[in-house]
Amino acid sequence: MRIGVVSDTHNRLPNVIRLVEIFNRASVACVFHTGDITQPATLEVLARLDAPLVGVFGNNDAGERAGLEVAAARFAMRLADPPLTLALAERRIVVAHDPRALEGVLADRDLALHGHTHRYAHERRDGCLVFNPGECAGHVAGHNAVGIVDLATLETSLLRF
């Protein structure tokens, strides 16, 4: 099973439209958003995904939290406070926005996803793969990215656009 990973969209709708196209073309089974959605309009575009969306709220989501919750319910998306822990395809996954929220929760996990830094991260800590695809809200073509994780192998792909 392959999942999509996106972070820090910051309501940059042209990039959100592009990432929907990328994930739909890649036929991912689920998309994880690691926070900083910022506006319900972003969730309206993400509703075009062919896969369900699961995510966490980021620090920049506080001002529109109520609107994001309404939109998430309307589109059957799951958004939660971080850290969100779940199991999928026999993998134990934790999702946070700020990587500091992962401290102390990695030992029993296979995969940790985060955002916040707008920087690519791919490392092993406490036996867990920690992954952040990095910037998605930028204005410079070729510097935005989303990720795909194969849950069977924990191999990652970074897709720049």
C-alpha cells in the first residue's frame, strides 16, 4: 500500500490543485496532511483526491479551526490534534505537525510523518522512519514537493513540482 504525504499547504491553491493531480495519478491509497492547511478552501480542493485524507492541525490552523472542522466533516476527512497515532497496512504510524511533538513517541512506531519546518527530512530515529516531504506552499516551481511512502517496504519517493 502506498500513501501520499503533504505538509504546509498554507492555502496555496495552485499547488494544492497540482498535488491532487500528482496523488491521483500515483493511485495512493490514502493521503496524510501534516498540518498548516490554514483555510477551508484548501480542503475543498483536497476533496478531489481519489483517496481518503487524514491529517493533523498545525500551528497556523488555529485561526480557522472551526471552519476546517466543518469542511473536514463535510468531505469525510479525518483531522485531529497531533500527535495522531494509527495503524495502517500493519504499520504503526504517528503524525504530527511540529517534529518536537514526536519526542518520546517514536520507539513503538514504524513511521512518523511531520511538517512545520518546510524542509525535507528522511531519517531513522529510535528504529522509526521519520519523514517530511518539505515545502509545498512555495512560489518557486520545482521547489515544492510531496512524498509517497510504500508501507510494505517503507521506501519513500519525493515528487517535486
